[in-house]
Amino acid sequence: MSNQYLDPNLKVFSLNSNRGLAEEIAKTIGVELGKCSVTHFSDGEIQIKIEESIRGCDVFIIQSTSYPVNEHLMETLIMIDALKRASARTINVLMPYYGYARQDRKAHAREPITAKLVANLLETAGAHRVVALDLHAPQIQGFFDIPIDHLMGVPILSDYFAKKNLDDIVIVSPDHGGVTRARKMADRLKAPIAIIDKRRPRPNVAEVMNIVGNIEGKTAILIDDIIDTAGTITLAANALVENGAAEVYACCTHPVLSGPAIERIQNSKIKELVVTNSIALPEEKKIDKVVELSVAPLLAEAIIRVHEEQSVSTLFD
């Protein structure tokens, strides 16, 4: 390994959710991935074995709680318990995608707040720190009583579009909740913003209402944190074109892309969908329209800075 990291007390482990990203992060840092096996007992229970000593080490677990979310969440909790009982000095959970984040408040009567529940589970299991990327709501940081580093995907997405040298662009937020994110990208690309005012009658069902801002004749870039069933983003793209936008690009940090998402994107007016590899995309979802950017350099830098007790805040900008 050409850029070997010399401190043996830094250990990076990967569970099953995003092995490719973990290998890329380890290579960028200059360490080998820690040796552990994640298998199942015959009744389906998860079995984790750590196959090297981690006593007194700073351990980083890389695991997105993406589909199947409950399986990956349990893997994380069991791994934290194993590390705690093996006398790791610190247990740091690096979650490129934090599942259950969309239930972050009681929107209706008798609803759970699962984003807080997951935070409690991670803490109770024994995590000392969480590193997350583009949480669905920044307030989720306050659900933790342990340190949390919240990294941003907007700079990575913005740099990609800056290199494309697109003419006359406008950054579009698909709903009023994403305006702050759109503003950050607009500031980086020195572009105006527009907002799509939409009403959501029930989960995973979106309905476009009207467009606030001037988009006529412009190249629109839609930005969101999560694209799940792609209903919101494809309706938004089609509405932009119908209202006079020249071209529509879309981007997000977390490509959940469940159910009919890929078919919707393929049949929509979106010219290109730019995503990061915070969630591992299976081959059938890697269609021509989808461009994948890597968050490994950002996450590797965060791991090194946390381990060396340097400031991480410079990575937030």
C-alpha cells in the first residue's frame, strides 16, 4: 500500500451494507480493513466475529442503514457490542446514510419518532461518536448525547456541476424543506434558486403545485437529500420542463431508489441524475442516466481528523 497510515491504533471495519465504499475509504486512509465476519445462524440471527485484537484501539465502523434497513441496523448494534466487550478505546460509527431519519417528529397523532429511537439504540449499545452524511434534518444531531459530526454532500455535487460549465443555471428545491440545501448549492455555483411548492397527501405520494422563481429558458438543477421512490423529483422535473426550463438535471446525496424509482427516472425529463455512493447501488439501478460520485475522500479525511483529534469543522463547508 503506497500511502500507508502508520498508527496501528486506527482500525476501520466494514459490515455488509456498503463494502465497496468501505474498501475505498480504507485505501484512501492507507489502512487494511479490519478482519471480521458477519454471517447468520441457521435461524437467521446475526453472528459477528472480530478476528483480530482491537484492545485500546480507535475503531471506526462503516455501515449505511440502507435496505434491508433493519438487518443493517442490527448488524451495527451487535458490532458495537462486540467491540465494547473486546475493550476498544473508542467506538465510532460512520453512517453515510442514516436510516429512519425521515420520522424525526410527530407529524400526526400517535406516531413514533424513529430517528430519536435509532440514536438511543446506538448510544445504549455503546457508540462513542457518530459521523453522518447529510442527515434528513440537521436537528437529528440534537437527538444524540454523544458527539456527532455532520458532513455535507453539497460540495461534492456542486463541484461536479461546476466542472460541466452549464449555461444559465437555476438551482431548484423540490419542496420548501430543502431550501437551505438549494441555497448552499446556489451560493457555490453563483446561481439563483427556485422552489417547487408541493403538497404530499400521504407518504410516497407527491403532487406538484406551482413553481416559485424564474426558470424559463434556464438549465434547472434539482437538489434533494434522499431520492426514494422518485415521485417528487420526476414530477418536479416534468413540471419544470412544462413551465419552460431548457434542461433538467437532478442530484441527491442518498439514492435509496426503491420500488418504481428507476423506471420513473428513465421515463422522466431528467437528463442526468447525479448521486453519491453513500448507499451501494445494485447493477440493475446503474442506468445510463445515473452518475455516481464518491464520498470516500471526504469520509476518509473525517476519520483521520477524528482519530488525530484535529478540527473536523473545515469539512462541513
